[in-house]
Amino acid sequence: MPATLIEVLERRLVTANEAEVIRTLRHATRNGDPAFSAAVHSAIALAVTK
């Protein structure tokens, strides 16, 4: 494989902590793709800034 491709494949697109949030969200929504209201966005922001 070309070195550039290997570098791209090995690079994390999100941090380990961000990946955990995504795993939790996917589990909670059964892998759905829900649209979130402004209130939900605010609640998430509040939860992660404490």
C-alpha cells in the first residue's frame, strides 16, 4: 500500500473521547440518525462542559 494511504487510514478522525460519545449516541438511538432539537443540542453542550 502507498505510504500516504496508510497514513490516512491510521489517522484518527475523532479523539478517543469523541468516539465514546458517538458509540453512546449510536447505542441509545439503536444506530439511528435522529435530528436533534436546539434544546437537545444545549443539553449535550451543558453535559460535556461540566
